[in-house]
Amino acid sequence: MITKTGRDPRTIARNIPGVLNAIFPGLTPGIVAFYNKSASDCAVVAVPLEAVQSSELQKSFLFELAFAVGEQLILDNNPTWGESVAIATKRQSKFFDAISPSQISDNDQRIALRVAKNLVAMVKQVAAGENSVYGVSPKIPGFRWIASGSGDFFAGSTLIEVKCIAGNFSAADYRQVAIYWLLSYAAAVETGDSEWKSCALMNPRTGKLVSIDFDEFIQLTGGGRSKSEILQAFSAIVTNIQSF
């Protein structure tokens, strides 16, 4: 057996799906479709596909830029485009080589700002529904060789994850929030702190929002196991995996 430390939970969920598939065997295409059909439309202005196609930026960077602007607006900051570009470049560089553009066209500024404003409105909507405070970068605890990380936003006990995609949320998106819940539950068992109770998958590009109650999610995807049994199975898998 091999040991490996410091792996990001997002990377595990997206690049090593077998780990989560073994823990949540019920996370099937049918369940993904079930949750996607439950998506609500938020009262925001969706960004048309043709506007996105007209962008002079790489699409991943365009939406990383929008996320950076939205995050700063939620923090009540008033960032310049140069500052937002630097934030977006730094964030993308965690996962792959990112090239910072020399300039942002007026059209790309309009698109990024629209998505950013949608993001802020949707986060505030979730917080209002929970009657709770909201914020950025909630901590995701580590576990054994899995490194700690951070989510996108939170509202009370609801984790908020943002995906600026053209279509529906994918199985990888659901695996990602599943491992975030699982890591929070593992930490809660150890420390007595609270776990994430629910999650909102949010697409500020289209205005779609999927609300997930984690107790229901576990019943649907956990293969009939209790939360403690799921944690035991996860612990056993993590113990036996040493590298990938």
C-alpha cells in the first residue's frame, strides 16, 4: 500500500470517481436527472449563448473572472478589472496553467459583470430562504491524506457551489458536493461541530438553482447505509488507497 498526502477533495471527486461511486452507489444518471429536473429558475438575467460565444476570452477564464468579481461584490469590495483578473488567474493556476489576458474587452466586462451580479443575487436568495448570514470560501476539512480545501460560498448551514455551464449539472458536480458533505460529517464526528445540512448548486450563467437536502441525498444515493456506515466505508477506502 502506498501513502499520498495533500490531495484536494475537488480533484478526488472529479478525477477519481471510483472513490465516490463506491460510497454513493445510488448516484446514478437517473438520480442526477432527478435533481436537475428539480432546478428552479432564479429571478436574474440569463446570459445568452451567443453572447458567450462572442467572448474574446477562453470560456473557462471568462467565468472564473465573473466568479472573482461576484466574490468581491459579496465581500462588499469594489475591485478593478485588473484586480479581478489577478484573482481569477491565481485561482485557475491551482488546477492548470493559466495565462492572464493583457486586456478585457468591453463586451467581456459586460458578460462577466452580468454573471457576477446574478451570482450575488442568487447567493442572497439562498440566504434569505434560510434567514441566515452568507459568506465566501467555507472551509472543507481534510481527512487522512485528503487535504483541506474551501467551497465557494455558504448561507448558514447550506453549502453553495457555483458552476457556470451551458447545460445541466453533471454527476461530477454532485460527487463534488457529496465529498464536501462527507468530509464535513467526518470532522463533525471528531469535533462535535455541525456538518453541512444542505447544498445549493448554482449556475449564475443560466439562473438555475438545485437545492439538495443532504439527509435525502444520502437516502437516495447511499445504498441503504446510514451516515456512520458511509463514513466507515469511506475511511476504509481512504486507508487502503495510497496513491493514484
